[in-house]
Amino acid sequence: MAQPVRKAVFPVAGRGTRFLPATKVIPKEMIPIVDKPVIQYAVEEARAAGIEHFIFVISNGKEAIASHFEEHTELEQTLEALGKTAEVSLVRDVTLPHGSLNSVKQEEPLGLGHAVWCARDLVGNQPFAVILPDDMVLSKTPCLKQILDIYADVGGHVVAVEDVSRDKTNKYGILDVTKDMGNLVRARGLVEKPLPENAPSTLAIIGRYVLDPMVFEVLGNHKRGTGDEIQLTDALNSMIQKLPLHGLRFEGLRYDCGSQIGFVEANVAFALAHTEISESIKPLLRKLLNHK
Ligand code: UTP
């Protein structure tokens, strides 16, 4: 029986260069999709999956990410005095319980593996989830919940996977599949960003992981990989004989908000899925398309 997963790490220390100049002073994760910052969707997904402890790996200038989830008494009092009760709820709902939020700095962006390693003391000796907020998923069951349910059965390491077109394998960690059971696959290896001709499959890891704390030991070797970065996929690959790695073809649609096109696509998709504005958006989109 696998141990319950209570902690999630949010690596948000990247530079966000693809969104310059928007990200000159504002963290990429604080840019809204429809009505909420990207990071809020990630935290809400984690809460819906039963996560109780939230760990942000930030870099200088990204302190606003943690502040967004802390109590803001002054703002609440001002809104209350103005009789804005709905807005008070909006502010309060986003606040995480006292003691459930920590952040740690990654001094240099040495790669995703290094960012995860920076959270080692806050995670301790228990399995934990990793969420990359850029990958946003619209699904019936929250994507992380789907991963955690599988983890409860199979243990080891579990990642969310998606079939991508072969010309895009060089943007992802790709699984070398040994057993395909439909929704669930077992990997015998992983390759970070392989060229299409070298990719062992087209099954790509997207930003949801459940990891064993033993991964910190391997990441602690600070071995550089593709792009001269410390890669999480390299660590998982080197442990694959000891700790099985499963990939889940999750139910839902994933949007890559780390790219400009994906960001626009996510705004449209989340607007169409939004209970209050969906109906107003549809004719608006039709009108825009008819003008083209
Ligand atoms: P990306 O590859 O999207 O990089 O990182 P980025 O810096 O955020 O964005 P661009 O490419 O410059 O536009 C994937 C995830 O890993 C985190 C990022 O914050 C993002 O959530 N990351 C990456 C770190 O936390 N630290 C790193 O050293 C690298």
C-alpha cells in the first residue's frame, strides 16, 4: 500500500523568457487565464486532490506567488467596509490555511531537477507531488487526483503523459514504453527532449508527477543533462530499475500556457468552460471569426 501524498511542490523559479516583456517584473505564473492567475489553477487542482502542504520553489522577484495565497487582512477589511461581500469571499477563498504554505528560493535556474531538489528539506521523507503550473488541464476529475489514484495502486514514480506529434518530441521528456496497458503504461527508460528520429515513443511527460523522496539523493549529484540543466527526467531514468515508473494517459485536455499560442488557447478554452461567461463568449468568438 503506497503512503498517502500530502505535499506538493510547485517549481516556479524559471525565467519566463517566452513571455517578455510581460514577465519583466510580473512572474509568469501571476498572469491571469480568464479571471485567475495561472498559479491559482494549479493550487486549486492540488487542493481538490487532497494536498495539504504547498511548497513554492521561487526565484528573486517571484515573492508575489506565495503572497497571493496568504491572508490579506487590510484588503478584506477595506472590502467589508465597502459592503463588497462577494469580493471578500474571492480574496478569502484563495488564502491557504496557516502553516500549509512554504516557499524556498532556487538561487540560480539550473533546471527543473535542481528546482525540485531545492524543496528537499520542506518535503522530508515522504512521497510528494510536483505540479508545473504552465501545464493547465481541463478535466472532469482533477489531473493530479487521477495521478494520485494510480499511485495508490502502483507506487514508485507516476507521471502524467500525453501522445504528442513526432515533430514535437524535442520539447518534452519522452517515455521508452515496456508495457502498454491502455490508460496506464510502464516505462523502461526516459529521454529528455529527443530529436524526433531518436525518440523511443511519442508519449510525453506533462507537468504532473508523484515522486519518491529517494529522488532527492540522485538530484543531489547535480549532474547536468540536456541544455546543461539538471533534469528531473534523468534522475527518474537512473532510478527506473529500483523504482518503477508509470505514465497515466489522463482524462482531459492539456494547454501549454508556457507558450504564447498555448496561453491564448487556454484563455479561450477556460472562458468557454467558465459557467458565468461561457454563453457570452461563444457569439463573440463567432463574430471575430466571421470578420476574418
Ligand atoms: P520552462 O522550461 O517553461 O522555463 O520551465 P521557464 O523559465 O519557466 O520559461 P521560458 O522557457 O524561459 O519562457 C518549466 C517549469 O520549470 C520551472 C519553471 O518555473 C516552470 O514551471 N523551472 C525551470 C524552475 O523552477 N527552475 C529552473 O531552473 C527551470
